Amino acid sequence: MQTTNMTPPEIGTHVFGSDGEEIGKITDVGPDYFQIKKGTFRTTEFYLPLTAITGTALGGDGVTIEQTKDEVDSGDFSQPPSPEAG
């Protein structure tokens, strides 16, 4: 299992794809994953592993992840990743 010394992101942090497009905000942080809520009226929730975070967004307004917005929108991130998936 891969370990990092990264500080977990805070709830309310903006999440941006590798293409620079905003995906949503972090609404929960688990031991190995974080949850993103996208939308205001018709919301969608996504779960991604903490290892998907690649850095801080330009200007320090959030975090960037390794996936693009389109990859998150079209992928199956509806459940928290299993600990065995690492």
C-alpha cells in the first residue's frame, strides 16, 4: 500500500481537474478517499482516492486531481474506493 505524508484536504476545498476545470467541493474525507459534491440544485457526489490529488490549484484556491472534469463526469466514482484497490 502506498503511503504519503500529505495533509488530508479540508471540507469545503474546491477541486479542479487536470484540465483546470472546476469539478466541485470536498464534502467528506475518509481514511483513503475524499468525496466531491458537484452542482447546486441537481447534485452529484463522487469519491476519489486521496492519491488522486496532484497538488494545489493555481492561486491556492483548491486542489488539483489527476483526472480531467470529463473523466470524472464519465467515470464510475459513485462509491468510495476499496482499500484493496491501491
